[in-house]
Amino acid sequence: MKILRAKIDNNDKICIYNSSIYDLSLLLNEETDYIENNFFDLYDKILKLKLDDDAVIHYNKIQYKIPVPFIRSLRDFYSFEGHVKNARKNKGLSMIEDWYKFPVFYFSCTPNIYPSGYKIKYPGKAGHLTMKWKLQL
């Protein structure tokens, strides 16, 4: 079972995917906004839901959204030694010894988190494009 957020036929939905897409608001008998704002309080209830065929969504068009709404902060950790060594080497720097002593993170830019299938404009002046796809909760 996977939980997803999407715009389906121009309606915002929070859904469960399990070989079909189920409308979570029908399964819980709650409005989508309520589910979105109280998701973590409802989580245990969601996990215990019995999927009902009456809640299956039949759709013509689906646009996936980022899975977690209202992201205020995103911390990206320097978690792979090889990645840190190479990044520093490319800048002519040696490995930072403090990396071995405690976790190092930096704040990432939350407006630059895009859902699956989103068309991202290629920066006009960039010679190449590097993307990191992560979900951190």
C-alpha cells in the first residue's frame, strides 16, 4: 500500500495505491483538507483501513503532487563518504575530518521539490544539469 497526493481530473486527492487508486476521503469519510492537515494523527487508522471497491477512482488524467504538503524545511545530509570526498576534491580541498565525528547537514531549498513527472525547465545558461531526487521526512 502506498499513499499519494494527486490532482485527478482537476480534483486534489489523497489516495491509497494498491493495484488500484482509492480515494482516502471516501475510505475515512473525511474531507481531503482535513486528512492533509491531520495526516499523522490519522496514520494508524489509515494503515488499518479495509479497501472498498466503492472508493476506487476511475480517472482520465492524473498529475502527481509532492507526497508531503507544506514542506517548511529540508535538511540534506552529507551521508556518503565518497560523495563528500569527491565534492571537496573537485574544489581542491581535502576531506573534512569533522565529517567523521558528527553528522553534517545543510538546508536545501524546499520550493525546488517537484513531484514525479513534473516538467522541469532546463536552466538556459547551464552547461549541464544535475538533479538529486530524495524524500526526507
